[in-house]
Amino acid sequence: MTSSDSGSGSGSGTSERPVAWPARLAWAALGAFLLFWAVFEGVKHGGWSIPMAVLGILVPDLSFLLGAGSGPRERGQMPPRMVGVYNLLHRPLIPLVLLVALSFAPTPNTTVAAPFTFGLAWLGHICVDRVLGHGLRRPDGRPR
């Protein structure tokens, strides 16, 4: 067995490159900070901020509903029809743009508190996924 044959076992001859521990540590620190901040904002503002924080944690994984009822797959492989939505919802840029836009919104703090908390929780979810090794997916549903 050559070094290119060892790895994911997908038969493609390529091996998956694990995320280095310093990167995981950075994702973990950022994720903990963002989720703590989301809880802080939810408690501080109350009202819609709390359900929006919960929704922000859940939204990235709602793409799994697109795979409901799909046939059997290899372990860790998603149905191809859910990959596009999954990858879109697991890109840090989208909630980051939301947070920046809401930070400069000319409306009162209480108006943007709930969507801002949503963005914090969404970005925190993405960070936790990166720590656990759940990154973006290839078109065939396998991890990148």
C-alpha cells in the first residue's frame, strides 16, 4: 500500500488532510467566545433574542432535512442534493457580513439585537463544526 492509498478509503487514491490542532484550537476559542456572546446578548435583550439564538444554532443543520428519505450512503457521506445548501449555510462569510451590517445599522440597539444574536449563534455553530472536523463537502457529499 502506498502513502497515497492510505486515507479515507473512498477508493479515489487521495487522503483527507486533517485539520491541524492549532487551527482547531483557534476555531474552538472563537466558537466559545461567539456562543458566550450570543448567550450574553440573549439574556441582556431578552424577547426575540433568545429564540433567535437557538435558531442561529440550528439553521446551519436544517440542510439535513433535504436528505431525509435518501437511500443508504457511505458513512459520513451526504446526499448530493443537500450539499449546496449545507455548504452555503456553513460558510463563515455569510453570518459575518450579517454581523457587520447590523453593527453599522442606523437603527436603535433593540431593533437589531435579535438578528445580531442570530448571527452570533450561526457563526458560533460554524466554528464548533470546524473544531469537530465537519467542514464543507464535495459535490458527491463526502468531506473535503
